[in-house]
Amino acid sequence: MPPLTSTQRAMVNQFMAITGVPEKTAQKLLKTAGWKIEQASDSYFAQSGGPAPASRGDGLEKLFESYRSKEDEVGEMGVNGVMKYLQDIAVNLEDASMFVPLEVIQAPSLGEVSKEAFVNGWKAVYCDTIPKQKAYVAQQISMLSTDMALFKRVYRHVFVCAKDKGAKALPLDNAIVYWQILFAAPGKEWATPSTNWIALWVEYLTAKFTKTVNKDMWNQTFEFFLKSMQDETLSFWSEDGAWPGVIDEFVAYAKEKRGGAEPMETE
């Protein structure tokens, strides 16, 4: 068997902690499941006939309650509890790392978590203790810049938890901050050999765009990010395409700014 990558090694260790199986068995089951830990865990417990850890939320409700204060609404964890919890699972609050667990537990805002979503989110990945949750989040963070399905889930949830309750859009200044966080390590950097796309995107928005950022614009920006990373010439774009107007205008802006720029040297 070829040597494991650091990400695969982290997944093996987590799978062993969840299931208690030996290392070689963990590697085999994960490989069979395409290195998808949730699928491998489901398969293992289904075949073994044993109960899955935290299958009834054992311990998770108590864990949730330990982070609540008397001032919090029933069934809710407030901002102080959320920040303490994120610190306890070793999440960096200054970068995209913090959005990974917030997506798992479907936090409706940056400072609010419901008991139901907390329990269901961690039950789904068999993580009923802080050490298991810490290991799972670390493993997911290590994959954030390479697993685009994971990155897309996290990216889309940021719009949900970043906007004010009841609002349908993000203020432009706030959206720019979140884009700069997401499109930087440990997220996926939005840059190609000739262009720092996130810098150009922010430059364009700051100079030319005055509206708020709605859900469609947020999601379509991600799709444009994917396309531009694959084709920095933007040959995929056409005037007859279904891109929102802001993307059409950005393409024109980018082409004018880039001109005939040569690819930058990279190490």
C-alpha cells in the first residue's frame, strides 16, 4: 500500500478513534469508501451490527448544555458559549477554519447555535466528545483547499451565518471581508499564475459596485471562482451566458485591467 498523505493519516486516526478498529482495518475500510469517513463509518457499523457511537446523541446534549449560560434562550447557545466552544476545539477564529464546525452544526449566525442542530450535526459524523470533534474539524480544515465539495458547503453556509437574522443580503463591506477570509489559506486561494483574482474582485467591487450581496450573487461568485481557476483566460464566459450582471461587468473590468499580462513566475 502506498504511503498515506497527511490528510489520510488524520482520517485513519479519527476512524480508529470512532470505531476502535486496528490501523490496517481502518485504512482498508476508508480506501474502499473512497476516503469518505462518514461513508466508511456507516458501512462499518451496518456490517458489524453494533451500535454507532452517539447514535442516540448520548453525551452531546450534556456537552451542548455545558457551553450555555443562564442568559441564553432554552435550546440555544449564545455568542460567549460559541466562542468558548470554538476555542476548545482549537479553531483559529482569524481565518476560514472557524467556518468548518459552524457548517457541521448549521449555525444560523456566528454567535448562535441550536441544541438540535448541534446534536444532529455531530451525530452524523459520530463525534460525541470534544477530542473527536477537534480531530474531525482539523481533518476537514486540512482538506478545505483541495476538496471543492467541502469548500463549497462551507462557503455557502457562510452566507447563512454571516447575514443578520431576517436579512436577505449581506452588506458589501461584510461580504468583501468574508471573501477575503474564504479565498485565503486554509481555504482555497483565488489566484492563478497571471492574476490575483480575489484582489481584482475586491478592487472592482470597491470601485464599481454599490449594492448589497444577495444569495444568488454569493453563490455565482463561487461558480465563477471555480471556472476562473480552471481557465484564467475566461474563455468560458460569453455575453449570452447566464452569469449575473455583476459578473459580466467584472469580466470586462478584469480584461481591461489585465490587458496582455504575462504569467507571473511561481516557485
